[in-house]
Amino acid sequence: MPNYQMPNTMTRIFYKNTACLSESQIVQYIQNVVSDEERFLIERHITECDVCYEAVQGMSKLGPNIDVKVTIDRLAHRLDERFVKKRTPLMRSPITYYSIAATALIILASTWYLSFRNPYRKLIADNCRPYPNTIPLVRDTKSATLLESALTQYELEDYRNAAELFQKLLSVEPGNMKGHFYAGVSYLMTEEPDKSIEEFKTVLRSTSEFSIEAKWYLAWAYLKNKDMDQAKHIFQGIADGQNAFSEQARNIIKELN
Amino acid sequence: MRLFLRPKKQISDESLIEAYRSSGDMGSLADLFSRYTHLVFFICAKYLPAADCEDTAMEIFELLSRAMSIHQVTNFKSWLGTTTRNHCLMKLRKNKGITFESIENMMENEENEKDFMQNYDFEHLLESEALVQSLNRSIERLDERQKLCLKLFYFENKSYEEITTTLQISQDQVRSHLQNAKRNLRILLGKAHYAELSNA
């Protein structure tokens, strides 16, 4: 019986599966520019590996007109463009989802804040002051009228309570223009310009002593409502007249322009 | 940055597939494909005109990425080879497109084609004198063509080309004889080693 034993017989035949052939190995093998040992290792691999065997067959079919390296490099770039640079992940880790959600929330909040933020905020803060109480008050809580109680809260700058009390008063005395006027100012201070506008309009429909004041604050209420045209129109009317607010109104119009 | 030209060999195909499937990490998919870009291109060249190979390879990678997001792939290299071959053949037959059903069938076929003897580990027996004797006996029991190819290739260091010339057979036949010879040797050696262990 012949003896096939060689120093590395078993490893030559029963080697552990090796990595697939590289582009240069395949090209050099087909061009027959590999050493005997390299050639053996390549052929031993393609004996086992269908993918590499077919690849070697394919390479051998490519004519000299094809620049293999350039073509495969170009293909690699196309894959890079397709799968790396324009990636559209199907799923992400929970942490990534939380990050995306937090970012979205911040963007939404910022958008909301910027869209609702009044661009005339500083002008309003610098110029729109609550009208002082001109009505003498009875400080005795037992005998104070509803108007006096409301005005007391007004003087204390508790405009929310004041507005509630003015509404109580107006529910029983709807024609009380003082009540409407100070209720309007209170709403202006609690950032409820819509309600404020209604109160001032009621005052202006009457022949109240607070007409010019109501006009002045109505303009501010429109400005708080970001109704620039209405506000400007009313300020202009005040500026054109001769009253306590004319000078201020002219300055405001300059600022608005 | 050309990730496809800088494959990360240290991570297994299975790990990259898992990373892609679990988190949609396209970078893992890119790394995986980069290992096989040239092989897919060359296999396309086996079946199709050279001018069609680049675009066909792109189509194949698209198919693979879609299929991998849906299917569990256990033997990527084998699946890649089969998918590439089938897609090329389908193009040759003017059948446009490839269905997911056909991909599923391919995957099932791949599973069935696994050679259960491939993983038989002879390395721990390399120093065994008894096994070397078994090897000699087993080779003698092989089919004549298989034995000749085995001797010429593994023991006389002849190339495929030289064997085809010597034996007047094709390269495919050389490869087939070598594969069959190895498969039969594994079986014979496995039986011999089992008998050896039984007698011990």
C-alpha cells in the first residue's frame, strides 16, 4: 500500500475553512502571477467555496477591455452612496427614540413659543401700565360695596380676584361703566386681551367718563392680541386728538413704525 | 469615506446581520456587503455580459437588503451566492424582478444543502499515527478518478490546469472529484476513527 504521508498531509486536505478570496487574489490567480503555494491555497479554497469558485470563473470571462479595479471601486462607491450616505434606518434603540422624542418636543415647544410670543412684548411692558384707581375707597370690608371690594383687590394688584369681583358687580349692575373699565384693565393685566377688548368696547359704546382711557387701553389690548392694524388705528386716533394720552400715543406709533 | 473598501473583518457576518436586523444599522449592512462586493460582481460576470454586471450587482444588493430586513439569514455567504446566481439566471431568462417567495425558497434550499460532515473536526487527530494509516487505507478505497485528482492536487502539488491537461477532464470535473474525494474520505475516516475508539 502506498504511503501518502507528508509532514502536513492532514492540514493540507482537512484545513479549517479560510476567508474568501480578495479581489486581488482572484485577479492575480487568473493572470497567473501567483506563487505555487499561493496558487495551491487559492485552489484549495475554491474547491470548497462555491461563491469564490464562481467568482473565479466570472473573472476569467471578463475581457481585457474591462478595468476590474476601477469597475469594482465604482460599484463600491455606489453601494456606499446607497447604503451609508442615504441611510434610512428601520429601527433604532430606545435611547435614540427618546432622544428623537425629546428633540421633537423641544422643537415643538420652541415653535409654539415663537409663534405665540408677542413681538411687541417689550413695548407693552414698558408702556402699558394699569390705570390708577380714581375712586375713593371705604376700607371697611363689612360696609364696602362690591365695586369697592373689587377696586381694593385692583389696588393690591391682585387683578385676577379683582376681575372676578368686577364680574360679580356687572352681573348685578351691567351698566356700571367704572366696573367695565376696571374689569377691562384687570383682564389686560391677567393677559386676557379678548375679554379686555369686550369690556372696553362696552365702555366706548356708552358716554362714560372713561372713554379716552378705554380707547387707550383698547389699543393695548389689540396689541396684546397681535392685532397691529387695529391697535395702530386706535393709537393714531388718540394721537390726532388733544388728550392726556396723545403725546404717548404718538411715541407708540413711532415705535410701531 | 469609502466604507465598502475598508471591510471590518474582525466582526462576523452573523454579528453584522444581527446589528442590521435589530437596530436598522445601515453601517453594519454596508460593512457586510463590502466583504462580498467583488465576489458578487465576478459571479455576475460568469453569467452576464460585462457591461451588465455592475448594475446587476447593485440590484442584487438591493434585493439582499430588503430580504434581510424580513428574513433570518443563517449562512449569509451561501445565500448570497445562490441569490446572485439565481438573479443572473433570471435576467438571462428575461424574467424581470425577483419575488420574496423565490428568495424564501432559495433560503430553504440553502438550509437543506448544508453538509453535515463539514464540521467534523479532524484537527485533534492530526498527530495520531493510527489516523494517518487510516488515511492511506481510505484513499486507496476511493474511486479511481477521485484518487487521482486527490493525489495530483494535494500530494503532487499540481494545479487545476495541470490536472485538466493530465486527465483530459474539465476544471469543473476536477473540482467535483476533489469535493467527492474529500467527502468520502471524511466518511471513511470518521468510520475508521469510530472503530478505533470502539476498540480502545
